[in-house]
Amino acid sequence: MNTICYFEIQSSEPAREIDFYHNVFGWEFIRDENVPIEFYQLDNAGINAALFKRPAKVPPKKHGTNAFTCSIVVDSFELTKRLIMKNGGQLAMPMFSIPGKGWQGYFMDADNNVFGIFQEDPSAGLK
């Protein structure tokens, strides 16, 4: 099966993004001193992932993405949106329905990394 087995988040200020993702999703990061760059393993998200010091300039806003964009399944779109905004995130694309599946939307962390959130709802967009 061709499933995602790993993702990474690049950051100009890793401590800031570690706080953001911890406060929004409860993720824990552990510094890996064996890697020759500032590199943190994601410890508790159920998938292999890492956050590390960005090796290049931050991409400008409103230029779309130049990588895979991952979405995180959440229990409440609105509650998670409030947590994202409270912790310095920005709205990239408002919530929309995927009929019969759920609600999707996109946000940016403080380093302009785009990610999605998805709330399952079989009645979404069918009313």
C-alpha cells in the first residue's frame, strides 16, 4: 500500500513551531542530537515525523505550496481553528465541505507552513 509513512515541518524558529504544534495538537518533539542539523522527532502523533531548522529562505505568502500538504483529523474543526489562531496561526483557506465525508480547511503556522485540518462528518455538504 502506498501510504504516507513520514512527514517533516521546516522552521526558521523551531522552538516557536514546537510550541505551536504542541499547543494546537498536543504533539511532543524530542531533539535528536545525532543529526547534524537542529532536528526534532515527533514523538506522539502515530506517524514518523520531524521538525527541523529550515535550510533555506521562508517561502512567501500567497504562493501556494511546493510540497505535499498534510491534513490532521480533528474532533472539532471550530475548536481547532480557535486554537490555531490563538497560537499565532493564520487562515490559508476557509472551511469547506467534502460532501458525505467532512469539513476541510487550511492554515499556516508562523513560518508560513501550510497544513490542513479535517473533521469527519458524513452529513457534510449534503443538506
